[in-house]
Amino acid sequence: MVSKAVQSYLDNGRIPWSPGYKQYKLEQLEKTLQSNDLLEVFRAGKKLPLGYGYGVDERMVEYPWLFSRMNSHDERLLDAGSVLNYPYLIEKTVLKDKDVVLMTLEPESTMMKRSRLSYMFCDLRANPFQSEVFDTVVSLSTVEHIGMDNTLVYSDRDRYKERDDASYLIAVNEMVRVLKTSGKLFLSVPFGRKEFHGWLQQFDGEMIAQLCSEVHGASLIEASYYRYDNKGWQLADAESCKDCEYFDTHTNQRVQEDRAAAARAVACLVFQKNEKVTE
């Protein structure tokens, strides 16, 4: 049964961030993550169903991409950016038996109590953990905010009002440092034209290449690209995404014809640590 909030969102033209949007997005994500068939589509890199995720932001591809690739064997996981800080995600079987650390800049409104779950609040460029601690590090749509003006959305501290376009590399190398040898880093960023929006920057092909060349002690082992248009999200490649523009709802209140909610393309990358990185 469709809730009143979701029905209102649907009846009013599926306008992103309007009343009912967040509930609709949550329901669609839960359905996707409960579908073994859809997760297999993501795992195998197959074409998504027509209209998949129409009107919904990039979490519609980032989460199933991630969950289709994680395993339940590795025990320690660092969520660098706290993107897993939702009950419907953290209670997934693949995460239930892990020691999970949610690391982000400031305390959040939602903080769950669960055994083997902890929170840490710090700058990702100054990771306090020793080297070789985690089996897995996850950082979805996070590094594009590092070195940007985080006072617009995430913090009220003036020291996080920055414009340091390359300091995200420090954070990524810290993520690799705390990984165990052979551990994996799952990373995603908005992709397309190189754009600066104050509170985030969008990556282009050159920035992805720079990221891959300047990450120390780890190798890129997989790259998946997803693109959004008026038919929803679809598997793509870097070339077909290179002209995509980011829709910044904080500065542009006009409803987009394609109903884009944020990124129109994302790069989803997997790095594997291949040597010990010293402190």
C-alpha cells in the first residue's frame, strides 16, 4: 500500500526533494536491496531495467553496486563518510556480523545502538587508526566534499570553509593506509564535466586518472559507471558520461526536465591494497 506522502510525491510529478521524495527513495532502495535478481544485475554489470531509479539520486546505484560486491567474511569495516548510517542498511546480513566504524565530520541526527557498531567524528584526512586495521573501507559520494566548503551543509566550524581541490587525495591515501594488505576500498564520486559547486566538486576523467596514479599501495581493480537521464539510471562507460552535469539543489530550485536529483553520472571504483603503507 502506497503511503499518503509517497502518493503525493507521485501525483505532483516526482519532483526530487519534495514532500514524499525521501520516503519513496527509501522504499525503492529497500526493494532493490531485497531483490537477489537486481543485485545480480549489478554484480554482473548487466543492463538495468528501463526506468530504474527515475527521479531518484545516485544512491539508487551506489548502494546496490556496493552490496552486490561485499562479502560477509571480512570482519572489520570502516565507513568513511557514514553513508551506511541507516537501520535498513546496517542490519543487512552482509554487515550484521562485522565490526563497523562509521566515521564522519560531525555527529549526525541518526545514531544507532548495536553491538560491534561505533562512531568516530574526525576529518578523514587525519584518520586516527593505525595502519592495517580494516578488511574493507567504504566511501560513497564523500571525497568530493573533502577540502570544499563544508559549512554549507555539514559543519558550522569555519576551518572547514575551504577550497583545496586536491586534498581529497590525502583522505583516500589514509583509507588505503588503514586497510589490511589485500583489503578493498569501495569508492564512488559524481562524474562528468569537471565542476565546482562550493560544497563539492564533480570529477572528470582527468581527476579519476590522477586519483588512480596518486593512491599509494593500492591498485584499481574495477571501475563501473552509471548514468542518469529521463529514462532513469543505466550502466554506462566513462566516455558516455563525460558531459554529464551535476544538479545542485542547494543553488538551483528549478525542476529539471529529466527529474535529476543530484549527480547525472557516478564512477564506482574498487581499489585493492597490494602492499603495506607505513605511517
